[in-house]
Amino acid sequence: MKINNKVFITTTSSISCAGDNDKTLFANICDGNSGIKQDKNYFFEEQPAIGKLSSSDAFHDALILQCQNILEQSKLENFNDTLLIIGSSVGGMNATEEIYFKTQNYKDIDPNFHHINAIANILNGEFDFYHDISFSTACTSSANAIGYAYEVLSKGIYKNALVVGVDSLSKITVGGFLALGVLSSEPCKPFDVARDGMNVAEAIACLLLETEPPENAVEVCGVGYSSDAYHMTHPHPDGKGAISAMSRALKSASITPEQIEYINAHGTGTIANDRAEANAIATLFPNQPYVSSTKSITGHTLGAAGALEAIISCMVLKEQKYPKNTFLDIPENINLNLPLMSQESEINYVLSNSFAFGGNNCSLVFGKSK
Amino acid sequence: MRINLEILESAYVYHHREIEELNTKELVPNMMTRRRLTRAAKIAIYLADKVSFLNGRIIYGSSFGELSATANILNSINSKESISPTHFQNSVYNTAVSYLSMLSNNKNEILTISSGDNTSLNILKSGAIKALDGDTLLLLAIETLNIDKIEEVNSCIDALECGVALKVRFTEKEAIINYDNIKNLDNTPKSLSHMLNIAKNIHMDKPNIIEVIL
């Protein structure tokens, strides 16, 4: 089927450890104000540095508030014609944990608020959506959700789509990454020779995608998906899966690598991810666009990361300013252009990477609306 | 909008506790790899083989995901034991289909949907939209609920292990199968009902075409 419609991100709203709105988030990223802090509430013997929401609102209330923000800021009166697309890796796990650790059994757990669809169930209780679908591909969940929104709108299947990338922290998440030995006790240092791991974090990031752009909207130009087919938790060292996803995104956007001026890297701060991603970017982009990871400020928000970093990419295009690599001291890969200062610059196209367990990869290309 | 899909091949399995004949030893000769597989991964590998799907895009879905790995982690935390890294890496919803991609060297797009009782319906819808691009896709839905004390939270599902696969492609031919009257077959999980009903109504001696309503 021929793809016809242009797709635009018209309204966004987010909350993370780096700010309770998009402007604060981007200012903190550009200024290097990290929301990552050591925390001993999950496992007393370990104190990983993690990112908790900046607001004291309950997570459930914060989720609804972000969607209300979208309605208020957009031209929509309601979500009756809107496809709701959730991207989450844990869904209602937090609620399940609370009940299970309190009662030591499963009896009081409501299955409808345990699984990934718990998020859609909460939002369907507050708003009337045309239809909903939830994706759960670990840390690419909401990047895949944006890719799906792009596809269904460009094919003319739905009128508009609300993508909600959301993940809250739970003992399973923090404990699981501790078990893998990949959590740092400091804010992470992606792409640095001395990086020692990542920071798990929570976030809610909402994006309304439409085919009719208001002024200053950002265009979703293309999406590329791939699978590593290599290992459950380790990427191929040469970044073969990442190269494939990025190449497909560029092809989907009908642009060349030379046209990308900024890459928002997946850049988790783990040894394996950053090495593979750096190799992939260096291979595909010999023109050396600016590359930064914003996870030293936001943490790795897991299933929400793709949506949160899409909002950051929108801010880059709107503000015409690329963010720095906070805490980067000595880059491991000297073939990358890793800025140490946030600077204003002419930026027409941004590429955003998301990679996940199982070798699931998704790259998105965003463009300045013309 | 309506999109018609031709079902090229289909397969399904279910059991009230544990499906026995998944042919895993033959399909996954490497013992170390085999030992890491979750039940859902074994079912995915079996079903993909049954419908002769070697390479291409896959839309996978599960309402409850890798329940056994998740329960093991919860129990470890509760009893203050170390969390197994393997259980954690196997707890993500896309685990089963990731193992399938590794074993078949499938480097294509692979999505995982989790939409509660509508999971297999949403697999059909997204599969239909993707199929407009012209390729053949594997639609796959699996639930593996056979964990200790599942009866504390489950009173309506008899088939604790269940999986269904449809190999599909877009067609402009007229639909002859509809899914208007979906029944919950043998108390299998509702999340698989739409695809299971279709798989059970396949007649391989004629074209099997369904109309997916978006």
C-alpha cells in the first residue's frame, strides 16, 4: 500500500525525574541538571542511582494528568476519534507487587490491573478512545508505539493517535537490573571509557500524532525496525541490528545519512550497549552528526524511553539546539561527534534510537516541519 | 475500514496444564539454549515450525506475558533470595518471540502486543495493517499460565497453556470467514479467542480468507 499522509507530532506532555513538563525537561538536559539520585528504598544492601518521578502525585493520577494536558493543549475536544497506543514494559506490575508482598498470595490481585493492558484500562476509565492497543517490547515499547502510530496515520487508517509511553519503578525492575550487574551507583556516563552502568527510572510521556499540522509541529518522517537475532540481553558488538534499524528508518524517511544533524542515542551507559551503538553510528554516519545520550539526566525510563526521547527530539527541532553529553569525560569511540556543550545549531532532521532485550530495535526519524 | 487476509497456514495447541509434544529437542538441538527457553518460547518455536514460517515479520501477543519468570522473581524477592538473571531477562513480554528470532536468524520487525482480552483481536488488526505492505506475516498468540497457586487468581481458564499461529498475507479476494460469533473454546484464555476461532474453522481444501474490521 502506498503511504501518503504526512504525520506530525502536534502536542506533547511528559513527567520524569528530570522535570514535570517538557520545557523543564529540555532545560535540565541542556544545562546538565540530572534527576538521578541514589536510593536505598528498594534493596537496602545496594544503593543504585535511579530516577523517580519529580512530582509527588500518585503514578495513576500523574498518568491521567498527562493525558488531560494533551486534551487541553490540542485542538481535540475529546478522544472519541483517537487510537490510544500504549508502550510499556511493566504495565501494572507495581500494583501487583504491593499486594503480593503485603498478602503473600495472589488472591487480591486483579488480573485486569496486573498486565500491560492495565495502563489502557486506567485511561479507558477516564476517557473515551476510539480504540486502543498496547505494545510491550521491553525498552523499545513506546518507540514501537510511535512507529505504529506513524504507520496507521500515514496509511489513513485512523484520524489521530495518542501514544503513551509509561513505566513505573518496581522491585522486580530494580532488582532484576541489579542481578544483571548493570546498575550504576552514580548518574550514568554514556559513551565514556569509565562508564559503569545505567540508571533505571520512571516516566510518563504522551504524544498526540495527527495528519494536519499546526504551526511549529514536528514531522515523523520515518521508522525502522529490526531484530538482532543474536542474544537475549547483549547486542551484536558491531551493532548490526542497530545499523539495520537506522538504515531502514532513513530509507523510510527518504533521506540520506548526511541529512541527519543530531542523533539522540539509546546510550544507556552499559558497556555492551554503548560500544555496539557507537560502532553502528560510526559505521553508518561517517559525516559525524552530533550524538548525545540524555539518559544521564532522565535515567533509562525503559518502556517509556522511546516516547520521552521523541519529545526531547521534538524540543531539539523546535529550539534548534542540541543537548550535551553530561558527565562525559573521555569518549571510548573517537569516531563519534559527542558534544560537551549544548549549542544552538540549524537542525532539520533528528534520529532517535531505542534498543531492547531480545535484540528488538527501533529507530525513528523526526523532521522540522516545512 | 476493512482489510482481507488470506490464511496460508494455521496451527494451534492447548492443554489444561502443560502441552507435552512440542518437539523441542529436535527443533532446538543445542542443550544450553534449550534449557534457557521459557514455555512460551517452546510453544512459539513449535507453532512457527508447524506453519513453516522461516523468516519475515512477526506480530506476537500475550495478555499475561512470561508469568512463570515473573512469579519466580517475586518469590525470590519475597524470600530475600538472589534474583536469577535468567529469570529477569526471560520476564519481558517479547521473550518467546525473541528466542524464536535467534533460533531462526530472523532479523525482521518483530512486535509484541499485550491488550488483555483483546490481544489476539489486536494482533489480527495490526497484522492486517502491516500486511498492506505486501509481505507474508506470522501472527502468533500464546498464554502460559501454569504456575504454582494460579488457582488463587484464576477461576475461569481451564487451558493454562495455549498457543495459536496464523501465516497470513493481504488479499483483495472476498472473505469467507468472519469472527462475529467468537466463542470461548474449551475455556481457553479469552485473549486468544479470535485467532483460535479462526484457526479452528480453517479448511485447507479452499482459500481461507477473513475480513478484519478496524
